[in-house]
Amino acid sequence: MNPSRRPLIAGNWKMNLGGPESIGLASGIARVARELAGLDVVICPPFTALAALAAELDGGPLRLGAQNVHSKTSGAFTGEISADMLVATGCTWVIVGHSERRQFFGDTDSWVAEKAQAAFKAKLAPMVCVGETEAQREAGETLAVLERQLNAVLPVLVAHARAPMAIAYEPVWAIGTGKAAGPADAEEAHAFIRKYIAGTSEELAARVRVLYGGSVTGANARDLLGCANVDGALVGGASIAIEKFEPILRASHALTLS
Ligand code: 13P
């Protein structure tokens, strides 16, 4: 964490809690977020819960994000949702390029860049995910993979260098495995991401928040967010139960006070 960047904790609910049961969790998170000044908190529930949650959270500190967006504004794209639709529903954030999208739904580096562009155009803040698989890490390709993924989207990010956005480093081997990256590995990847961006835009490198994602818990949040280049977390499994998410929020907030 660095005092020049406001920490951000986002919860990616994935394909869970898409109906009325989402309201209790979101209100609980909003209650905690209200106490924690200095921390940005975002939840990304399924599309089907967004409208109800936007009404529920209206005026509060908790921000809403979607988990995906289409790159086009409208048209014959059955089953897809545009950035304008997300804004109209109350979203201010959208996750793009999550490894599960890349792995199961064919999101390519260039499509991720188009999605980020569509988000900016609609005044939606993209949270761009990058990260290597276990095989890539074992082959020593981690930094090359990050470079390739960033390279595709960087022109779009630099063109909107002053707009709200975040990058999430999510090593695929750490997602849902209970095996989070250690602080040293996380910091190495985050510092690399920032340095790589600085090669094109020092302004963006200094201000962009780089979140860590992959098996974040209340027990490891402090060490991970204590790293100089880790500005927050993108949390999966531990974001869909208040008793797991609240300790992450509180640990992150405590760091802002120290
Ligand atoms: P877990 O926190 O469940 O490992 O998921 C991380 C993730 O994919 C967030 O986008």
C-alpha cells in the first residue's frame, strides 16, 4: 500500500447470489463500508442482482460493479450486456479479462482491450485482470505473460490515464485454491506491472491501483496489502460471506491508519 493511492477492495461474487438473497449480504457489507473511511469497497454480483442492489445501496458508500461487459454498444449479440446498460443499472465498475472469462469464454487479449475501451467510453471504470497459469509460472514465463496481457490493453489505459480504473493481478493458480501468492511473489508481479506501465506513462503508473486476487482471506490480507505496490484486493470466495469479507475489509482499513 502507498498513501498516494486510495486502497480498493472488490468482491467478485462470480455465479453466486443472483437473486433476493444478495440483498442481505450487500447491506451487511455496506454497513461495514460506511464505518471504514479511506477505503473504496466495490461488489460485483451477477447481472441479475444489479438493479435490486442499486436501489438498495443508493446513496451509500458501497459501489457496484459487473463481472463482464460486451465491447459493442448494442445490436444482435444474444445474451450480452453493454457498458451503457451497466451504467443505466447503477454500475460504476466492471471486471474485464477475468481468467475465468479468458479460460472458458474465449476472451482474448485484444477483446479485453476492446471491453476496457467500451467501459471508458460509457464512463465505467474497468478492473482489468491479468495473471499467469501454474504451468506458465513453472516455465518461468510469469513476467512475459503479464507483459503480453498488459501490452494489448495498455494503449487504452494510457489514453484514459486520468479516469478511474484498476488492474488486478490474479495468478490463476491462486484462484479458488486456498494457495494465495506469498507477499514477495505478489510484490514482484505488482512492481513489474507498475514498472511496465511506467515505460509508457509514468503518470498512470503512479496513480493506477493494482489489486491482488487469488485466495485472499482475513488471515493473509494484511501481509499482501502491506506490500508497497499492492493497492487492494479482488476477492472471490471470501467475498460472498460477511464473516469472511468483513475481516478483509477491516484488515485493509487498519493498514490505512498505520
Ligand atoms: P478467490 O478469492 O476465490 O481465490 O477468487 C479470486 C478471484 O477470482 C477474484 O476475481
